[in-house]
Amino acid sequence: MSSMEHIPVMAGEVVRLLVTDRSGTYLDGTCGLGGHARLILTELSSEGKLICIDRDVEMLEAAKSQLRSFGNRVRFQHCSYDDPGQISALSPSTLAGVLLDLGLCSAQLDDEQRGFSHRFDSPLDMRFDRSGGKTAADYVNTASEQGLVDSLRSFGDFANAKSLAGRIVKRRSSSPLRTVGELVSCVEDLFPHRLRNKLAARFMQSIRIAVNAELDRLDRALPELVSYLTAGGRFAVISYHSHEDRRIKRFFRQSGRASGLPPDIEACMKGMGPALRPVTRRAIKPTDHEVDLNPRARSARLRVAERLV
Ligand SMILES: C[S@@+](CC[C@H](N)C(=O)[O-])C[C@H]1O[C@@H](n2cnc3c(N)ncnc32)[C@H](O)[C@@H]1O
């Protein structure tokens, strides 16, 4: 790993809005390098505990060494946030708070071996969990043309998704794509010159979202994780693009019932899972000052909700 840095985004707001019970147990579902985890642990009393999970073993190992001083108040497990049933000794309705800070860490983006960035001619991997599953090379070489169009349109908002996918299919028919350089070079002349870097980054982001099934995982995780909160427990989610934020907003809104709805509608909704109360009415954005210090925070949006019963 070339660089092991990651500045936690909206750190003050996350801790202030997430931690309401200083002796509770919290889950950091995307521990990364442990930036937010450190701040949460610092805020908790000596009774408070934090469970840190991540799909990326390397991140988890790095976080472990960063957070060693917190002893047995913190524990780590290699796990995906959409599978909390796998977390050892964790039962439903026991967590005082859950944090998801979606996407990837700067350290992963800047790692020349991982294939996340268009800036390095790395092998096409892009998996968060390198212990299994399809790589980006598997994906771009085997996905149907329509599948590629859908990913580029849905995850990257590319109006020219058909042309981009057509280029990939044409290029792979001569020989399989193996590196980031090969992938980007077959599409980059379709990006206007002055926007080339920005669009190449967005193109890589859409391939990454498809490879890691990020939106499907998020859809599964939201109701699942809420069921692990205690009444009064808080759920904080930081997203980095509109497709994620829209899902979180919709989920929080749909779960925000028990709020003066007509009784027949309320009755229909029974069985849909625990109800949530929004803590943030609108998504919180980083300040201009934070974006100046950490440009990667630019697109971040934080939403927080509280479990009612
Ligand atoms: C933005 S970083 C988190 C940074 C962290 N909050 C910090 O302050 O250091 C996102 C992390 O989520 C992890 N991740 C992505 N998808 C995941 C999933 N489905 N389950 C668990 N972790 C995941 C990535 O490996 C990455 O380490």
C-alpha cells in the first residue's frame, strides 16, 4: 500500500450526531483506516465499545494497529456491512449507533496495485475484498454490452453509455482487457478533453460500484442494520454520490412513519421493520473550509436517523 492516509470526513458532526450513549456499543461498518473509529472511541466512556468491520483485510489490519491503544474496547472483524448476522456475539437491538462511511479510502485509491484509480496502469482488480469474487477484469471482459450500458448509465450518469460500452466490447473482442490503462485508453477519446480526468474518474467509479455490487449491498444493509439498533440508537451514513444519497434519503423517509399517519396506513406498514425519526432534516455537507483542507470530502453528504421503538 503506497500511502496510509485518510482524513475522516465531517468528523465533528459524525461524533456529535452519532454518540448519544457514551457507554453504549457502536458499529463502524466501514472502518477503513479507523479515522472515525478513533474519534468515536475517544468520545465514549471506559464502558463504551466499538466493533469495527471492513471488507478489505488490509484496511482492517491497518486500523487494528492504529487503534491498539484502546485495548479490548474495540474489536475487529472482516465482514461486509450487509451481513451483520456474521458479526460474532452481536444480537439484534443492542447497538447504540451504526456508522457507514461509504465508498473507498484515499489509501485504496492511491494504491497502485488495486486498480481503483485511472491515474495508475494497475491490474484491473477493484475488489474491496480480494479473498474472492469477480475482479474488474472479469467484469469488463464478461458483462453483456447492455449490462455495461446499464452500469455506466446508472452509476456514472453517462449520457454516452452506449458508445462507451460499445468501445469496451469492441476492444475485448481482440484480446481481454487486463489493465486500467487498457480500459481507460479504449474510451478516453469519448470524453471532452477539458473534462478527461474528471470523467475518467467517474467512469472508474461506475465500474467499481458494479464490481463490488455497492448499491445492492447498501439496499440490503439499511433495513438489516436498523434492526441491530436499540430504541434511541442512531444510524449515520455518509455517501459520496447522488445514487447512494437518494437511496438513504428514501429509506429514512419510508421508515419515518409512526408520525401521525392515518391509522389504516400505519397498520398496513406494520411488519416493515423498526421506525426511524430523522435527526438531520436535510443532508449535511462539509464546510468550504473542510473541502479546502480535504478536496475528497467535496461530494460527501451525511444523513442521520434514530430508531424509535
Ligand atoms: C471511506 S472509507 C472509510 C474511512 C473511515 N471512515 C476512516 O475514517 O478511516 C470506506 C471503507 O469502506 C470499506 N467498504 C466498502 N464496502 C464495504 C462493505 N460492503 N462492507 C464493509 N466495508 C466496506 C472500504 O474497504 C473502505 O475501507
